[in-house]
Amino acid sequence: MLRGARPAATPAPSVAAMTEPLLIGAMVRTLGAYPSGWRQPGAHRDPAGDAAVLRRIAEEAEGAGLDYLFFGDWLATGPDLEFRDPYLLARIDPLSAVLHLAAVTSRIGLIATVNTTYADPYATARQLASLDLLSGGRAGVNLVTGAEPRAAGNHGRDAHADNETRYDRAEEFVTALRRLWDSWGDDAWIADAERGVLIDADALRGADLQGEHVRVTGPLNVARPPQGQIPIVHAGTSPRSRALAATEADLALIGVPDLAAAVETRSILRDLAAESGRSPDALKVIAPILPVVAETDAEARRIVERLLALVPLAEGHQRERTAFPANRTVDALADALGVAEDDTLRASAFDAPVTAAEVERLGDRGAALVERVGRIAGLVVSGTAADADRPLAWRHLVAAHAVPAAFVVGDAAAVADHVETWRDEGAADGFNVLSAYQPAQFEAFTRLAAPELRRRGLLGRAGETLRDRLGVTSYVDA
Ligand SMILES: Cc1cc2nc3c(=O)[nH]c(=O)nc-3n(C[C@H](O)[C@H](O)[C@H](O)COP(=O)(O)O)c2cc1C
């Protein structure tokens, strides 16, 4: 059987396997995962300095025992991203980033995103096999079909293909990768100097794929990668995405609003995996986590307050920017909460404190928003019994609504409690750790939260290759 191939019978998970540490990786966005992150004191804010920041994050992550570094991708840019997702505006290509980091790390996995709608499968198989060889078996790939229509114009297409077409191509793309990585047998390289035989020609086979979207002959012109089959991650949301994850992926990334949605999504994915003949345990479901962590809960809440306060709202020069998001006004908030007819609310200034009487008029959804902002940022409604030295202003409410983020706020124990609860409830097999800004917030995670996660047995898997670390064997022989 080839390296990385699925064993004939999937063993039942042992109790030890069920309590082993989770899979925990860093989802790296150098300009921070929250749109106002780059404005924080001391935050990295210049892509020209990305290389140094990337190296620092990689070293921190490896030192803390994280399983992998993960890099997303987006194949276009434009001024609208400045306010929506600043980290997408300008950044290093993910494969280039992981290749660079392969040289400054020795244990951590390196996962780069590739867009199957636009990438060439032969070139992709070759790049990943090269990364796997150069990193000693630490490569992984996140396959996405892309949600950015402007990518079409950058790749000579008239339009971004529809969901069905993109996933049809993605399925063929995976088959092509698999066949190319298997085009060299494990023992194909002989290098017998005495006999003058370099390879076993019989151990070399073609890919021979004649699909509707992908055609590739093979074999691959890179020797067999150390992992054999490089672990495949998939991230998407549509039914076709779930089917692809369930049948082909080792890791499925989910983006969910809460614990209940994660439990449901993981259960659907596991059922689909079982339906396709795999062990559900072969598919690991990874949820995002955006910890804002500090020495104390109070300090962490102050950081969130600052993040909310610095979200650009529709004021000053931003009003003239055509690309400015429409939802950054009190009006838009009132609309969204269904209380737009209340003229008094609409006239509220961003920096005016929110009063108890106003909260009354915001309705149930408004009250829930106020409660959440109080919980994550420690802000208090004026005129209530609570200590109001940190008053809630309209600015905070508009920002929290316009830029929702699943912050987990507090000290190390708060972050570990979250991870533990999600594990115990069956919501996730692991987490992608996002950081509101770099490198300070990631360092706070590795310095404060990671030791606590290790202490509780939630972090710290063993394994030389990424596949070993992930503990995955899924691979359907193409
Ligand atoms: C957690 C998560 C991370 C993702 N990361 C990326 C990414 O880096 N690049 C990308 O093009 N799509 C990414 N996607 C997928 C897109 O958001 C989008 O869902 C997909 O490309 C279109 O497929 P869908 O219609 O099946 O969702 C991600 C999705 C999730 C859930």
C-alpha cells in the first residue's frame, strides 16, 4: 500500500484517541483578523515587514506546540477591502509564505490555500510535493473554490463559474492531485550506483485523467513526497462543499456562529463521511476561535473595547469613500434591529452614551447586542446601577453589529474553558486560532493560553509529519 493511503479496515477509535489533544493551528493574517486590529498600539501594519512578522509567528507557534500554520487566500483586491477585510488588501501568496517558513521551522505543519477554480492541478501537485520534500513531510493544502467574483478577471475568465461547475472542477482537481502524488511508487527511486539503475521504471505510472475540467497525463516530475498523500483541507459552506469535505478531505474548516451550529455542522459532516464509506473519525472538523487574551479578564475586555472603538464608522472623510461599508451608521443599526422608525435613535451621535431608556427601545435583538458587548468589552449602559466608568457608546454597538466576531475574551482559563467545552459537546476536533492583531495578540495566546491548554491535555500532539500529527489516514484511491 502506498504511503498515505487509507488502510483496508478503519480501526474503531480507542478511548485514548478520543481524549488525545485537539488539533490546534494558527490561521495567520499578518494585518490581524479584526478590521481595526492594525490600528491598535504596536500592531503590525505594513505588508513590507510581513516576512519578519511571519517568521516571528511561526517560531512562536512551533514553540507553543501548535500543529500547523494555516494561510488562506483571495485572488483579487480592491479599495472596498480596506474597511471590510483589510488583511485581504495586500499579502504574500500562501505557498510562498509556507515555503519561506519551512526553512525557519522544523516541526510545525504548513498548510497553504489553493483555489481549484483557477489553479493548474499539475503545477499545484508539483508545488505541494516540493514543499513536502523541502519541509520533511509537513505540507498540507486547503482547497477552496473561491467566493470572489473579481478573481475571474485576473485569470482570463469572463465570469466566476457557478457553484456546481466550481465543485465539478474541484472534484476532478483532487483526483488529479492524488494520482500525481501516487505516480511514483514508494520505492521507485533506487539509485543503485553499482548497477547504474536510478529508478524502477515500473514503479512510475501516469495520472491519465481525462475529465471535463481537468486533463493531466503525468507522472509528476517531482519524486514522491514524504507523506505520500499530502493532507487535504477543505473550506466552504454549500452542500457541494460539504460533500467534497466528507468524501475527500482530512480536515474540514467550518465557519459557524455558535456552539449549537458547530455541533450540528460537525454531525452532518461526519454522517456524510460515513455515507461515503469512510470512518467519520477520519474527517476532523476544525472551528475558528478568535481569542482576545490577557493576564486578566478586565485587561482582555479593555482590548476588545479598543478594537470596537477603532472600527472606522461613517464619519469624517470616510463618508466620501464610495467603497465604505453601508452598515457603519446608527441608522443602519436601527434598520437591522427593526427599530428604524424611532427618529430619536437615528439621530444618536456615535460618541453619545447609550442610555437605559434607549436600550428599552432597541427591542430584544438590541438588548442581546447590548448584553454581548457588555460581556466581551465590559461596557456599561449609562444610568444603570452598575459602575459606569466605562460607558457603552453608540460607536461600540454599531461596530459590534457591523463587524461581528466570535471573540473569546478573558484570561488563559477562559480560552481553555471554551476549547474544552467545544470538545466535550462534540462541536470540533480542533481550532484555527485567529488573532485580532499581530504579533501581540498571537503572542498573548502562545504565552498565556497555550500552556494552560497543554496542562489540560488539549494541545500538544505528537508526530513527525503533518499527517502523523493530524492522525488522519483518509485517502480514497483514485
Ligand atoms: C473557515 C473558512 C475559511 C475559508 N477560507 C477561504 C480562503 O482562504 N479563500 C477562499 O477563497 N475561500 C475560503 N473559504 C471558502 C469561501 O468562503 C467560500 O465559501 C467558498 O470558496 C465557496 O464555496 P461555497 O459556496 O461552497 O461556500 C473559507 C471558508 C471557511 C468556512
